[in-house]
Amino acid sequence: MPIICRFLGIIITVYYKEHGVPHFHAKYGEFGAVIAIETLKLIKGELPKRVLNLVVEWAFEHRDELLINWKLAREEEPLNLINPLT
């Protein structure tokens, strides 16, 4: 599981060999969600509202880095770590 960021108990990952729209995964405790990078819309799953808002805020700040990691994952290259929400 390629973790690219952790903050406030939230784990952000991008998986290799996934298809579809560019997206990332966010996990918080027993909750998990898939979020589109370009639109920052929830694709699948659920997170508590406060956590989802934090994840979207973080992703908005790091959208370009997320897209780079998505492309790296598709090419099966090592991913870059992204700074946590500050």
C-alpha cells in the first residue's frame, strides 16, 4: 500500500495499476473513500464530514502533486511523499 501522506489520523494512498479517472484513497479508522483528483468529488466510500473536508482542503493544496503521483503510479514508478495539511 503506497502511502504518500499521513496527517491527523488520515492516511492518503495512490495505488498502482488502477484505472479510471485520476484519484486517491483516504482512510480514517474504519472509514475509507476514493476521491477524484481533478474535481475533488467523492467517488466511492465515506468519511466523517469533518475528515472529508480536511482531505479535500489538503488535496486542493496538493492537486498538482497528486496528479504527478497518479502518473507515476500508472508507470509503476516510485511515488513522491506529499506534505501533510498544516
